[in-house]
Amino acid sequence: MNENNWRFVKKRTAADGAVYVSADKTRYRRTGGAELQTEAEFQRRIADLGYPVPHVLDEGVTDDGHYYVVEESLGDQTLHERAVASLDGSPDLSDDVVDTAGQVAARLLRAQAAHLVQPTPGTLRQWLESAGFTQNVFQENPDLDNTRTHTALDDALDHLETVPLVWGHLDYGLPNVLSTGVIDWQHHGLVPLGYDIVPALEIIAFKGGNKGYAASPGQRGRYLAVLDNASLNATGHPVSQNLSAYLLVKALFFLALMRPTDPSRTDKHLKWQYRRHLFTKGLEQYERTGTVDTAHFPGLEEFAAGHSTGDHP
């Protein structure tokens, strides 16, 4: 590859390597190691299944021994970037972003539903442990590794027992969605149908307002209605009925790797306590009503105000 044809974009997150864009912005080039090669192989496979993902155009090894992959561009802006750019004084997402998110998610759901994967014993629990990073969460928060937590998680697994398994993203959200597809499949694996897409607007709440935008109740309802329509046509069942079980797992996911090792980093300590609070709040909701409603989650600033006065553990 001619390095002069590529412009550096950023270092890759959660992996070694970097991202480059071609001069005409029609291709992206990523560098990395064995994990990137595995991702590219998976991406080729699901592209052949009709998943809305970038097509892999080229691959090889750089002069310094790193693996690279070249893939088609799906556009200049992720939906996260579009959401930030469209802020006009209100924190609500633009309806255009919500509608586009629904269209892309429905395309992904239809492709996933057309290629179900036969489960093996223990597959669903393996998904819970990997999707929720449960080993890390309980290691960093041993007080949460208790009967109460496991009872709720077991109930969620029972609720999902009949949901078909599909190949999924595992880190799906607006930062990985563009108007024509979904990027960054590094953390792929088997998931219950809908786990990627159903909570996509709800998980904005776990960022505590730091994204600068939020989804209104009406927008969340409209988004889920689009997914339910696609799911009913593909499977005969509304996929939104699993939202609360998925959010319980997402609450674990957002708590993972949060406990700070440097006691002087009070900012990181606050975020860790905040995510603990959201998990316990979601757990309480699930125990009481069988649902998790992120509309009742406090923002980070609200939590911090209460935390500083001793209102939170």
C-alpha cells in the first residue's frame, strides 16, 4: 500500500493500530494485529449474509509486520457525530438521527433474523458473561456478586430462553452506526436477537449526559416501533419485549473496567460510583416491576451533587 495515499484519522480504541482514510474518502484502512484479522474474516462472512457492513476490499501485512485491512467507506459521519452536530440548544436527538438509526437497525435485524444460529447448552449464559463482563464487574465490585444480583440475572436469562441467537456486534451504539451500515465489529459474538439494536437509544443514559444529547420518550418509542415492525415480519414476535432484560446486562457492561486504580483520580472514582448507582437502580426497577426505565436514571451532574452531600454510597 502506498502510505502517501492515506491520511491518519485516529488511533484505534481498545486495540493496537490506527485508522486512515483515502484521499477521496471512499476507503478506510485499519492496522492492527491478530484481532483485526479475525474481525475482517468475520466481517466478510456477515457481509455475505446481507449484514449492513463495509465490504473488505484488501488486506495484507505492512513493512513493519502489522496486519492491515482496507474497507469501503460507509460515509463521513457516524450517527453520534451527526447527533452532536445537530444540537441546537435542546439535548434531544434530532428526529433525522432517530429515524436513520431505526432504518439501519431494522436492516441489521432482518439480516440477523434470516440467519439464526442453533444454540448449544450454555450458550446464553456464555453470552451473559461476555456481554456483561461479569467476571471483571464482580472482581471490581465483590459486594454486587450476591444472591440478589444473580437471581435477577437468572430471571433475565429465563425470559430470553426462547429468543433465537444470531451473530451480533456486542458494542452497538450510535458511534458505530452510519446511515448505510454498522462498523467496528471487533467484539462480535453470538447474541439473542435484538440485543445489539433494541437498547441503542436507551444506553445513551449510561453516559450521564456527557454525550451532549439524549433521546426523548417519544423518540425511544418511535425507534422501538420500527424495530417491532421489522421483528414481527421476520419472526412473529416484537423484539422490544426483551428490552429490560437487555438493559440489565448493559448495566453490567457499562460498569465493567470502571474501578479506578489511582485513588487521586476523584473524577474516575465518581464515574465508577455513578455506574454502580445506575446498576443498582436498574436492578431495583427490574425486581419491582420486571422493567428497566432509563428515563428515571439521574444524569452524572445530578448524581455528583447528591454524592457530594452524602446522598449516595
